[in-house]
Amino acid sequence: MGIQERKEREGERRRQQIIVAARRVFSSKGLNKATMEDIAGEAELSPGTIYLYFKNKDELYASLSLRILQYLLIRLKHVNSEKNETSEKRYAALTKAMVDFYEFDPMILISLFNLQTSETLKTLSPELLSEIQMLSSKSIEEIAIIFKQENNGEVSTEYNPSFLAETFWSLFSGVVLFQESKKSFLGEEKTYLKISLEMAFQIFKLGIKDAQFNTTVKERRITGIN
Amino acid sequence: MGIQERKEREGERRRQQIIVAARRVFSSKGLNKATMEDIAGEAELSPGTIYLYFKNKDELYASLSLRILQYLLIRLKHVNSEKNETSEKRYAALTKAMVDFYEFDPMILISLFNLQTSETLKTLSPELLSEIQMLSSKSIEEIAIIFKQENNGEVSTEYNPSFLAETFWSLFSGVVLFQESKKSFLGEEKTYLKISLEMAFQIFKLGIKDAQFNTTVKERRITGIN
Amino acid sequence: MGIQERKEREGERRRQQIIVAARRVFSSKGLNKATMEDIAGEAELSPGTIYLYFKNKDELYASLSLRILQYLLIRLKHVNSEKNETSEKRYAALTKAMVDFYEFDPMILISLFNLQTSETLKTLSPELLSEIQMLSSKSIEEIAIIFKQENNGEVSTEYNPSFLAETFWSLFSGVVLFQESKKSFLGEEKTYLKISLEMAFQIFKLGIKDAQFNTTVKERRITGIN
Amino acid sequence: MGIQERKEREGERRRQQIIVAARRVFSSKGLNKATMEDIAGEAELSPGTIYLYFKNKDELYASLSLRILQYLLIRLKHVNSEKNETSEKRYAALTKAMVDFYEFDPMILISLFNLQTSETLKTLSPELLSEIQMLSSKSIEEIAIIFKQENNGEVSTEYNPSFLAETFWSLFSGVVLFQESKKSFLGEEKTYLKISLEMAFQIFKLGIKDAQFNTTVKERRITGIN
DNA sequence: GATGAATGAGCATTCATTCAT
DNA sequence: GATGAATGAATGCTCATTCAT
């Protein structure tokens, strides 16, 4: 029992050791340029050892996402479990969670967003794929819960909270990717990610508050604008 | 002169021929799986010929982005040049332009968003890179102009129109990527991209209209929530 | 036309160039130890070039067999087309054809026999597989024709000529493999392959001549020996 | 002494345990595809343990051949020790022994035939190699003894019994390999191995019986047919 | 300009074998 | 003796790119 436990802990440590090394190498060389040998070297292990813990390069890459998604989910659950009494406080907590999520590991977050629409997705093992999917879904659900709570007059009841959560998530990823791209494109070292996110979320919040929304959309539809 | 002109025209025709073929191949096989030989075959040319018109695979790929960015810029300029008298109409035209932009070539658009943050960026020739950059900037500027026009009372004067345009662009890319990822992840064939975009843009519009925005943000700052 | 012809001839020359190199390398290093790089080096080509002419290593290996099977088929057809008037002469010609077949390229012949029952078989392209199969079948058919001609009283009419041909072929491959194995096992340089084959074939010939065969077999069956 | 004995017995049991597992794995996956880990798993041992009993994979593989060769030798000795009074009975017993030999483990038998002419041979330890060699030789000697006994008028005295035994063995291996290859090539599930062998052996028997043989061969030699 | 045969660097992955425990 | 985690050498194959024709 004690032995088994120790082995499990050591195994987990190895995984982390590899993930840490992979993160460093992927960050500095990029997904394609980084070789398994690079990663093995960085982890001070042999290439073969990596394959004891990760099925292949893509799965190793995708596995990086798991950790940060787990982190996000925990943070979002906290937002909902804490006694954030006012809508204002809950939203501020949500905003902070997202900013922290970004800061937890920007590079991996970018990877996750890129992974979403990449061909790599199709080659991942079903288990890993569904784990990523599940964590994403759960996080979006937690966000949806926050928007559901707003329904006490603040948010138009006609919004589907899941749709709101998805749009919120989209806004988040869009802002992160855009700011990151400014960094790459312009060579800007410092970006205003945090303030950009805060302001974007503020706009979003005000956008979903308004009671006249339905009318407006209906009007548009009736007037036939498309 | 006449000869030179003809040659230029023929050269441009070849470029387009290749780009069209590349688009088809990239769309069906994905960026990495598509080989230069595939593209050459599709264009009914030899691999070597492609290198007479494009420096390398990355540049060919990036050139595809140029086309759709050019398309977007034209559409956005139209929005501003047309006599869209009311704020409502302008925004509807903007929305339609963005939806059309997506539909013009979804696959290439996704690639563009991924390109933004990829390593590939670093290997592109400065000319191509700056052209992409310029087109993106101009498009965002055109969007900014639209928001500037709103300033007659509808939009709080304290917003920086460029920031609004960037956030709008971010929202657009985020929604596109998210919906696209739902397609891949869930295998959903039909997605609600158009309606999602329209609703997201509606929320955004309402969000930037509100006069109380500044107050709200200031309060948050003063109360020290971070 | 002239150009196309020349290219075809050059292509065929390349294939031969590679096959010759492969034969040398396979002979000296064996199937598994021989690397594609070895073969490329021997052929004074780059590894990539080999893949322009052969799908993969296994197909290159299996392709070696084609040439000798073609040779055998031609020889066997000659045996049947020549005016070998007596049974004796035909059989002598058949024997000589088989001996020459062995001497044409012993190493590749061994490879063919090993290929027959190897797992490699399953990974070959259907085209190559069926070509090998077709050539083998045709050769066996030609042998069957020889045995059919014997039917004028010399060979018991109750034998199925195809079965006889298959058994003859089996005897041939068995003797070749056994003599070859003696060479490897015992380090004997000189083996008596030719004389062994001739004697084995002589025994076979006498064995199928006898008119009492049927009786003998029937008796065995009746007595219930099994 | 008692302790040492027990240890030896236990050691031998382990060896058998591994051999049995290896046979299963080799049979189902084929020689090359089967990994030492597969075999270890099947034997419910760890990979390292196998190396306590077998020097390496090739030796483990070759050891399998020993088992079936031992089986064959025992069977052949029985044929000679039993009171098979007539030539007919002895030959029937020999035939049965060979068929049983095939059925004892077809896959390993095929491997043995392929091993004969493979590069692997050169990497085996001298001890193992000579043991295989010795068993093969002894089996062929036993067969030779059977043919020697026929010499009482049935078989021409001019045949070298060892040569006959080798040819008989060649015929056996040739038929087995050919029938096996038909199975692989044509995907035929059922083959007529047993009946093919019986008929082939019958032909062989008749072929060596004939009194005119010598004359025939001599004539051929004299007439200079080659 | 066009060709397309040739290039050859580059890399993920496997698996027999070892050895510290 | 037994373990099994770790090793790391070894290699088939791809494909962007070049260049002689």
C-alpha cells in the first residue's frame, strides 16, 4: 500500500516534470519546431520515457490544456459558492477569475484556443478529447449559472444563459487572442490584456442588462434587415 | 509596355489560379496535411511553378489571408460610404459585412485567426507580414469610424473608438472560433454562427450605448475591486 | 512522343538501378538490417528518390521477386513451346529450367520463398500482391501443362495435373531451402544443389509414372491407416 | 542437493511458462510484431524476468523450435522402435509422424523453416545453434534409417539413404510452406495440407521404389542431357 | 516561364534490453 | 530471483524546395 502510493506519487511527479518541460519547450520553439528530443532533454529524461506517460506528441500538447482548465473550473465554482451577494460582486469575481485564468499560463491558453479548431483534434484519443470537452463544458455551465442568477430583474429573462455564457467565453478568447497577436505582430512587449478584458466584460454586462433588447431585435427582424 | 502589361496580367492570373487551388486544397485537407504537390496538382501546374509566384508554402498560405482581408476592407468601406443614415442601419450593415466575411471563406478565416498567434508569423517575409498587418489595421479603423459616428449621443464619448473596434473584432473572432470548435468537437454539422454573431453584436451594441458606463467603472476602481 | 519514350526508358532504368542496389544490400545485410539509406547509398541516390519508384521498403523487397518470376515463366513457356517430343526431353527441359531459375538469383529466390509465408505479405499493395500471385500461378500452370502432356500412358490419368505441379513446385522450393540452410548452418560453401534437384525431380518423375498408384492408395485407405 | 534440485525444477517450469506464452503471442501476432512486453504480459511476468531465462528475443524464439524438433525426434524414434513390420506400415507411420509434427504447432514450424535461411541464424548463441542443428540432423538420420530398412529389395540400393531423407524432409517443408502460402495469399481458410502431404509422400515412395531408376539416371548422364 | 525528378534534412516513435530496488 | 521504469539507439518515410533541362 505504502509502496503503491509512493509509486503513484512518483508517477504523477514524472508527468508534471514532463509537462513543465514541454511547456517551456513549446513556449520557446512553438508546437511544430519543438521536438520530442528537445522536451526529453529539457526534462532530463530519455525520449522513450515520455512515451510511458503520454501517448504521443499531440496528446502531450493537448494535456497541457487540462491543467489550466481544471484551474479555471475550480475558480468558477468558487465564484458561485462564495457569498457574492450582489450581481456586481459576482460579475467582478467572474472577471477576476478569467483574468487569473489568463495569467495562470498565457502560452498554454493560446494553445488551447488554437487547438480548438485544429486538425490535431481529430487525432486525439477519445478519452483525452472528452476530458477537455467536459472541462470546457463545465466551465461554461458555471458561467451560465452566474448569468442565471442575474435574472432577478437585471438581465432580460429572454436570454438563454448558456448562450450568454458561450458568448462571454467567445469574447474572452477573442480578446486574449487579439491582444496576443498584437504582441507578436507589433512586437509590443506590454499589452493591456487585463484592462482590455475588464472593459470588454463591462460592455458585455451592460449589453445583456437592457430590457429593451427583445424589442430591438424583433424590430430589426420585422423591418427585414438581414 | 504592352508586352509588359500583358505579362503582368498573365502573371497575376497565375497567382490567382494558384491561390484558388490552394484554397480548395487547404480547405479539404487542412493546412498541415496539404502538400505543395497537392496544390500543384489542383492548379494543374508543377510544384516548381508555384515557387515562381510564391516564396514558400507559408507565404502562399498567408497570401490567402490577404484576399479575404481585402474583401473585408472593401465591405467595411462600403458600410461607411453608403448612406446609412441611422446608427441602426449602419450597425446592421456592419453586422452583415462581418457575416459575409465569415461566409466568404470560413476555413481561411479560421486559419487567419490561428495564424495571428502562430510561430509561422515569424518566418513570413516582412513585406507580406506588413501587408497583412496593414489590412487588418485598416479594417479595424473602418470599424472604428463606424463607432465614431455613433458618438452623436448614442455612444458614450469616453470610449476610445479604436478600442471599441478592437473589442468588436475580438468578439467576432471569438464567436467564429467558438462556433467552429463546437462543429469539430461535437461533430455538429449545422451551427448557428450567423444568429450567434447577430446576437453577440446586438449585445455589444447595447453594451456601448449606455451612458452610465463610466460611472460604473470608476466606482469599481474606487472600491478597489481587482 | 520521343521525349515521353525517353523518360519512360529513363524511369525504367532508375527502377533497375534501385533494384540492383537493393539486391546487393539485401544480400549482404539481410532484409531487416538493410536500411533504405544503405540502398540509396548503394544506388547513389537519395532516400527520397527510392520512394518515387517504390511505395515502401516492403514493396521494394517484394518487387525483387517479380523479375525472377518473369524469367521463370518465360523459361517454362519455352519448355512447352519447344518441340520436346518425348516425355523424357520435356522433363529434362523442365528440370533445366528450374535449375537455371535457381541460378538466376539464388538470394532473391530464397527471399521469395520466405516472403510467401511472412507477415509482410499482408501489408503489400494489392497490385503488387496480385502480380506476384499471378506470375506464380501462371508458372505452376505451365508446369501443369507439362504433366498433362505426359498423360499418354506415362502418367496415371487419375492425377490432377495442377496438384502435381504444385507438388513439384513444393519439392523444388523445399530442396532449395534445405540446401541453402545447409550452407548457412554448416558454413558449407559448396552445396550440391543442382545434383540434389536433379535427383529429387527424377524421383518425382518415377513416382508419378507408376500405374499402380491408385491401387496402392486405395488399399491404404481401405486398411484404414491414417 | 534437494534444494538445488527443486530450484532447477522450478527454473525449468519458468522456462516452460515463458515458452508457452511466447508461442501463443508469436502465433497470434507474428514474430516481428510480438514484443517482449507482450510475451511477459501473457506469461504474467515482467519483461526483465524473461531475460533471466533467455539471453534475448532471438534465443527465446529459437528455443521454441527446439521443442517441436524434440517432439519430432521422439516420434521418429518411435516409428523405428515400433514393430512396424512391413515397409508399408513403416512408411504410413512416418507419414503420420510428419503430419502430427505439422499439427503440433504449424506457426512455429513455418518459423523454423524461415529461420533456416534467415539472418537471425548468425546471431544465435553457438550452443543453441548447434542444439537445433543436432536435433535436425538426428531427425533426418531417423528418417534415413527408415529408408535404409526398405533396402530389402524395395528400394534401389544405389540410393544414399541420407540423401533420400534430406529430400523427403525437403518435400515435407516445401509442401507445408506452399500450402501455408496458399492460405495467406488466397485467404483460404481450409487447406488440404494433410491430404497434400500424404499424396506427396506417396509419390515419393513410388519414386524411390523403382528398380529402373539407376539405369534411367545413368542413361541421362551418358546421353549428356543436362 | 515551366517542368518534375531529385533532393536530403528532419523527426516521431518503437522496443529490446538493462539495472537499481 | 523478480521487478518494471527507464533507456536510447535506430530508421522508415515525408515533403518543402531546388535546378538542370
